[in-house]
Amino acid sequence: MLRCRRLPWLGRALVGACFVLAAIGKLADFDDFLVKAAYYRAVPYVWVAPSAWATVAAEFAVGAALLAGWPRRWPRRAAIALLAAFSALVAHAWHAYGITDCACLGAIAETPPWLGIAKNCGMLVLLWWCRELPDHGAAASGPGLPRTV
């Protein structure tokens, strides 16, 4: 099976760049992002601003961690959780409320919901395809076991 065994950083870097770009786009016109976030009706209105700030902070933190190559488990898992949650929210708001812009990229581009979900699915596939794989024989080894070569 074709996998990028030697370039696992590539997937992390591309997804990290998308997260950072999305956070910057939301900050560029935060008021517009607040209006679009309110259309999701995911939280009570008084919580829209705090949840929008939390969204931007999470996107920026996960994106920066992926770009910096920090310990590989938590940023990758956090990115997967964010992408799954964002996709579910977009799909629900698209179906239930008929949103026309998912606000995925903030002020950078108006993104239709289907494109936002497709982008998120593409990033999930990229994270899976470019995951760290053990060396040949490392799977048969474990703590306390001799390394097989």
C-alpha cells in the first residue's frame, strides 16, 4: 500500500497550515465570524462569542503544534477531533438551518457547506495517510521484547 512513510511531516504541515490560515481568517473579520457562528445555533446566544474565541484559539494552537512538529500524538488527535466536530456541526446547520457559508476560512473565502465538509474529509484522509508508521520489524517488538530485524 502506498503511504508516505518517509514524509509524515507533510500531512501534519499541510493540515497545520490550513488550521492556522482558518484561525487568521476568522480573526481578520471576527464580527462577521460571530454572525455566521450564531447561525449554527449550537450554543445559547450568550455563549457565541466565548465559543468563537475558543474555536479560533483551538484552531491556532492545534495548527501551530502540527506545524512545529510537537509530540505527534496529541496534535494529530486534536486535529482529528476538531475536524470531526466541525464537519458534524456544518452538516447539521446545513441540513437544519440552510446555512450557505460554513465560515470555515473566515474572511479569506466564502465556503459553501459541502466544500467545507469535503475539505475536512480531505484533511482527515491526509492525516491518516501521512501518519507515523513503525519501522519494519518494530511492530513485532515491544517493551521488554528483543527487537526483530
